[in-house]
Amino acid sequence: MKSDDLPVAFQQIPADSNQADSRVYVAGTDEAREAVMDAQIPQTAAVSKGRVEIEVTYDGDPRFESIKGSDLEYAENTAMTVLKSGKQYYLVEDAVWYVGPTPTGPWDVAESRPDAVDSIPSESPVYNVKYVYIYETTPEVVYVGYTPGYTGSYVYHTTIVYGTGWYYSPWVSPYYYYPRQATWGFHISYNPWTGWGFGLSWGWGTFPYRVPLRWLLASTSSLAPPALWTLGCRWLPTATGPLWQQQYQYQQYQYQQPQGFGAG
């Protein structure tokens, strides 16, 4: 159901109520309009031209699968995003395009991306690379950027949604497991301060156990999507609230801002 078709009463949910977070999904609210604008603002950077040291490993020999509706192929037996276009190979890593002569490189910062990227359908597990762009080149740098579609946030009519709703099959072998992005489930929620949040829960009787997991999509801290997350454990024997709670934070990496970085 499109959020535009919701009853007007949904727009009247008080901003200070327990259901206030749902206003971001209701067409016509200030929260929805701001989220749509945020989803279209690119994060940009100037990346130095030339060779880079990136190791791409595969489970055995590289295996490529055709992308429906295009002449592109993607590597299915690696944890990284590698595309094949004609005789060239492209790697998308941390929101930057690279190009090389073989599936393992060597890799140079790309000055353009294949035109067929624009036709990658949403059912493809590499759909999100459509939202990684190359804007301009100079003799020294390539201006690149991405919009939140790269991290799974999309505009749907007049609001935003997380994920495409498609299930992307992982690569599974006796030796390796390479999961794809999960685009539905996991108690997904959004707010304008911390971005998209995720959670898991299970339980029995009146004793549910919940683990909220939040992935913060920072807008100005780095070119690549940050890996800052929090984990909280709550034991809830009743519906009134937790008896105990344990939380901690872990910041996996933090990039330095490249020269020329800024929203554009």
C-alpha cells in the first residue's frame, strides 16, 4: 500500500507520542518530506587517480552470473562487488568505482562506469551500485559520490523505504558463505537522528528476548557507509518494560575525510 493512500488520521499522529517514529512513513508529514530530501543528497569526494592496492578473493575460480536486462555480469563467489562489462572488470568498494583487466585486478580508480549500470534491475544483488556515481575527472582526481540507495534507502512514491524487498541468495559452499544484503525483516525502523535501525527477537510464552541492532548511516563522517553499531539485550517477562538491559558500542572503522569531501 502506498503511503499516499493512508487515511489522513495518520498525519495527525502527535510528534511526541509513542508512535511518532511512524510519521516518517506517512506521506504529507514533515518527517517524510525531510527523509525524501535526505535520500537524494549525495556524499561526494575527490579520489586520487591511479593504482590502488585492493585484494579480491574468490571461492575457487571467479564465477560470473548474468544480470537480467543488461549485458553485465557479476561475480557470485566473492564477498566483494565485481562486475564484468565486455573485456573489462569493475570493482565497487567503499562507494568508489575501480577498473581492471582481470577479476582480481590490478585495480585503478575508474574515470567512468559502464552505461549498462543504469539498467540493473532491483532483483539483482548488485542493484545498489546504481547509486554510486562518477561525476567528473581532472588530471589529478576523480570526483565520486553515492546517494543512500547504495546503503539500502530508497524513495518510494512520497516516502522512503529500506531495501528493495527482494531476497538475494547468498553464496554457499563447503568452505565459504558470502551473504547478500538483507532488504526486509529484522524489525527495520528509521528516524532522522540515527538513521536506519534493525532488531531481532525470539521468545516463548511471556518471555520474549529482543536484540535491537542499529546501523547508523552517517551523512558527513566519511565517503563509505560507516560500520558503527550498538547492541542491546533486554529480558522482558511482561509488556511493561525490561527487567535488565545490557548495551555496548563498537566502531569498526572510521575513514578520514578525503580532500574535497563534502555534500554536493
